Amino acid sequence: MAMFFKKEKDAIKKIEKEIKEANRSEKLKDDFFSLLFMMGYSKGKKRKELIKKAKKIANKIPEYKGWPENMEKFWNAEAFGWDARIPEEIRKLIKKELRKRIKGKNIELGSGSCPYISRSTILDFSKDMLANAPKGHKKIFSDLNKELPFKNSSFDSASVVFVVDYLKNLNKTLKEIRRILKKQGKLIIIQSKRPISDYYHKHEKKFWKASELNKLLKLNNFKTKINEFKIQNNELVLIEAKRL
């Protein structure tokens, strides 16, 4: 009987320890994401201080240890507040411009958790981004820096929004996009006309100017048209590229 009560006490202690650790983990996550939220509204020295604090907490959370240097963990963390990172008016403009140009079967490459085209195929290398994306999309976990997991001529169009600056080899990726597009299919690239903030610059491979993108697209046998928009002091570039 004494042995029975000892086992029961040990089981209770184990459960209490697990609950305590779970509560501690949730508290760390709450603190971490609170700092990420504050970063969105800070600049300069204040932002650097918040990043330093968040990094210290992230290293105590297994799934975010190595943030923000680890690119996958960086974007997984961004998934939980991604809808607030880009102002709603800018999102509305992007949706409007994409819907005017995109017809048929579309794929959003590097979609994040907030796709712009309803019922499109979305691809991202962040599992958390895909998990947080709305239902109604075919979700593909894959890396844009590698061969795309689709057959030739699979899509009528492809959209790439605020993504090209993060690619290791854009020329290689464009060849893959061209491969999966049907003849006369469209590729729409949207990005900022100016370099991004220092926070996101950490994982940027190269800031591509519109003229550089235009040249590279033509080399990959795309016919291009460049459009520029200004909204809320933000200047955007939209390149419409048709596969020849």
C-alpha cells in the first residue's frame, strides 16, 4: 500500500512539474511575441534594444532558439503577426492590382500567412506561415531556392510579393517559375522601390532595383511591363512579366 501511495505522489509531482514548465514556456512565448509586436512600432535605438531582449528570451524557447539569425525561425516567428506587418491600405492595393492581372490557376510563391488571391496554391518554406494561412488554399511546404515541386506548364500565373530580395539565386528561381508557367502565362512581381528596414534587411540577399529585375526577366525570355504606385508614403513597383 505504501508503495502505491509513493507511486501516486510521484505521478502527481511529475504532472505538477509538467504544468509548471508548460506555464513557464507559455509565459516566455507571450513575452517574446509582445516584444515582436512592439518592434513593429519602433525604430533605431529602441528597436535594437527590443531585438536584444527578444533574442535573450528566444534562446530559452526551443522552437525559436537562434532567432533572429536563423532564417526559418525568424519567419516562423513572423507568422504570428504577419497580417499587421503590412498596412491594410497597401494590402488592399496589392489585392486590387493582382486581381486585375491574374486569371486562371495561380500560385503565390513565398505567400506567407496572408495570401492575396483567393483559392490559389500557396507555397512557403515556413510551416508556421502556412499553418496560419486561411483555409481554401492548397498549401505547399517548399523552398523557393530549390527546384519547385510542380510539373512543367502547371500554372496560368504566379505572384511573388515582397520576396525576390530574399532569394539566394533569383536567376535560378526565375527559370523554375518560367518552367511551371504555361506559355503566355504571367508572373507578377511586387516589391518596394526603396530598401527595406534594417530589421528585415538581416535576411535580405540583395535589393533588386526595378531596372535590374526587368533586365533579368528579359534574359529569361519574359516580356515585361513596369508599373509604379505610391500609397501612404510607400513606393511600390509592380512588374508584369509574360512568359514567351
